[in-house]
Amino acid sequence: MSRLQALLSRRTTGRMVALALALVAAMLGPGVVPEAGAATVTVTNRTQFRDTSGNVVHAHGGGVIKVGDYYYWFGESRNADSTFRAVTVYRSQDLRTWEFRNNALTQASASELGVANIERPKVIYNASTRQFVMWMHKENGRDYGEARAAVATSSTVDGTYTYRGSFRPFNQHMSRDITAFVDDDGAGYMVSAARENADLHIYRLTADYTNVASLVRVWQGDTREAPALFKRGGVYFMLTSGATGWNPNQQKYSTATSLAGPWSAWQNAGDSTTYGSQTMFVLPVQGTQTTSYLYMGDRWGPGFGAAYADSQYVWLPLRFPSATSLALDWYPQITVDTETGVVAGVASSAVNLVARHSGKCADVVNGSAALSAEVIQYTCGSGANQQWSPRDAGGGYVQLVAQHSGLCLDVANVSTADGAKVVQYTCGSGTNQQWQFQDAGGGYYRLVARHSGRCLDVTDGSTADGARLIQWSCNGGTNQQWQRRAR
């Protein structure tokens, strides 16, 4: 018996139990029974997530809705040419273990979706019509001239959605990056970028949430996109990014006590690249102890030299110094407890790797986040491109994850030869990304690659900035000895 069934059986009549369970089943879809929640889990940032079948989770630009004991995550899945393939939906109780449920909307759902771009799908629930309503940004798949909003509906959260068409609000306004929001009074709202992304609009929706009823607020000329709207303690927060294509930028937020305004001036959130991410959604995680607010961001593959299909995620807890301000701090990992509502950052375990012969640090050249960017030695500083987080790889070996990029220290092309260059690359299961710390005395260690048995080495024992790191037969040289210096 599920927790919900047990609770209902104690507190309601048999008829009420049947009615309540029927309502929940109708909302969730056939064959789905709510189950008990999960304990604290750890989510690693700047990685791809995998579902319970081992497949990469493609739910980019999306949003999350909670129904019963489950969180449902909707997002973009694209074809190789970056056109629309499907709006995917996954579900989870703990926000780490994701089960693929359905392609809720596909190319076959409507003729105008056969070749199209569908971006930033968001789903909200209309309690009056008992319909789940999906809002999204729609383009024709060839250029970005349409700038239309699109709508689809379903009677079950993870069912097959019926496409209701696309339009420009009031047959007038462009509509690109988009989000949707339901206020405490049940009123629905849609937010989208307009006028070539120069403006940002808030629309109140019709009673059934399938069309716009009025234009509530305009930010004119501020050039903001990727909006995420949420409410905390009677204060509305609008978190957005700048418009720099795939490249990450400084996220900014504004606050108000009414959606119509007045809204505060834009304030910075996170660092200058928002830790390499762009706003996707802000999810309230409500539990028995507290309600946390989880920043969900996309780390777009083309923004770090990879493909769209290589895109990753950045999830971070928002912090609120005051009722009308927020802060976004970096953590390589976070913990989530959906039962208590506690979402917290995990303190970094990152270290500098300092070469004994030169006193210089292992460094990703130019702070690059690109795949195959070379690793060099450079004068030690505070940059995250000199910070490496050990991750257990089993058998006494670790992966070394660059804090600025989330990529692993890797011997290029799995080479076993002397002189093979060392780069950063997407973390995987390859033994060319697994290193053993072997004691070299005096607080220094040799770093031995598992696949080759060779040591991490500074080319020719150079002491110069920019000298390349390679693998070489272990020989006792101080240019193969490294100190783990805590950050």
C-alpha cells in the first residue's frame, strides 16, 4: 500500500478513498500509482544525466511540474540537425532517478511540426478544466522568422498531448524564449521574449490557459531571454539571461509584489557566465522542513565546443539574503531531499595539482571549456581551470574533474605512447581518464594512468608557463611529482 493510500484509509471513508485515488490516477495517467518518497540524493553538476534505462536524459530548456509524489520533467529532444524531434517527459521522486515516460509531443503530432523548432516547453495544470497545458516557442525549422507561441493539452500529465496550434500573441507580438506560471489564485501567466529578444512580456492567460487574455507587463529594450518566474513569500522573482546565443552570460533577476509591477532594477545572479549555464527553470521543492528553490540550468554543448546532444545540466540551490534578493553560489555537487525539502550545496573537494620541479599548477589552457583543450602547467592562481575534483573510479583510481568545465583529465585518443598529450574531455568509463596517486615522498605523488601505466609529466621538465602536460614512462623525475594542495 502506498503512503497516500494508507493516509486516506485512516482519515477518510472508503468512498472518499476511491474518489481521491481515482482523481490522482486520472491526473497521472493509466497504470501509475503514487509511491513513497526517497532519501537524500547527490546530483553532480556539469554532467549529463541518465535515465533508469541508462539513456542520456534529453530534456533541455524545459520545466518541472509536481503531481502526486512525482516530479515530471518536460524538455527538448532534437534531431541531429537540431530540429524538433520530441518534447520528452521523465518522472522522479527524488530529482535524481529519472524514468523516461513518454514523447509527449512529436513531429507526427501536427503537420506544422514535421520540420520545426520547438523550444522551452513548460507544462502547467488547470484545475478547472483538469487539463495539463503545454506552452512552448515554435519556429519553422529553417529560420527564426516565425517567433510564435504554441500550445498543446492532455488530460494526463505524461500522456500524449494534443497540439492546439501556434500564433503570435494578439497576432502582433513575437514570442520566443518562454515560461508559464500559475499564481496562488489560480490565474495562469505566460512570459516570453519579444521584438527580436529586445523586450520581455508577461501575459495573463485565458481561463483555460490556452490563449493570452491581456498583456500585463513589458520590459522594453532590456534584451533578456530564458525567463524563469517564481513566487516566494508574496514576492515575484523573474530570473533571466542575456541573449548571447549558445554562449553563457550573466543571469539577472528582478522582483515585484505584483506581476504588473513596479519591478526592481535587474540585479546579477551567479558569476559572469552563471557557471557556464543558462536559466531553464526554478523549481520550488516543498517538504516537511522547508521549501527550497532549485535553479535548473542548461549547459549548452555548443557553448563549450561540443554538440547540442552533449549538453549538460547545472542545478544549484538559490539563497535569499533578504525577502527581495537572491544569490546563486557554485557547488560541483548538491544534495536533494524531496521529503524534507532541503536542497544544499556540497563543499568542493577540489585541489590544485602542483608540480614539484616548477611549483606551477596543472591548468586547462586559457580556461577553455572545450573538449580536447590541452592541459599545461601555469603559475598558480585562483581560477577554477586549475582546480581538480577527485572522483572515485574504483580499484584505487580516481577521475580528476576540472571545476570550470566539468570535464575529466584524459590521455588523448587513449594512447599508451610516451609523449601522448593530456587534455580535458567528457567524463566516461575509459581507463585513460583514471589516475592513481602513488606516494613519491615529501607530500608529493606520481599520477599514474590506469590504461598505460605511465606518469603525468611536464614536457622536458620545463619550468615555463605554458609547458604541455603529457604522459611518460615513470622515472622518478620531479617533473612527474605532484602535490595535492587543498583549495
